[in-house]
Amino acid sequence: MPSRVHRVDLRLGPDVIAQLVVDYQAGISSTELQKTYALSKGTVLRLLSEAGVEM
């Protein structure tokens, strides 16, 4: 059984992270993004912060 990749930047990739940012800027809540991308709230907020998004 292959091991699970825990680093979100390796698991999702830059295109998916960029889409998460676009989705948030389009008005999708961080809670919905958690469900859609199967991430914790802290990870969603960190990715948005690292992308320079104002929350």
C-alpha cells in the first residue's frame, strides 16, 4: 500500500491551489472549500494567505 502524501502542495499541485484561490475570490466560503478540496480549515486559510488573498 503506497504511503499517503501529507504535504498539501505536493498532493494538490499548483493548478488546484490556484483554483481554490479563484473559488474563494468568487465567493465560495472557506467551509465549502474545505469540503470540496478535502482540507482542514487551517490549510485552506494558510493557502489563501500564502497566495496573498485578503480574508
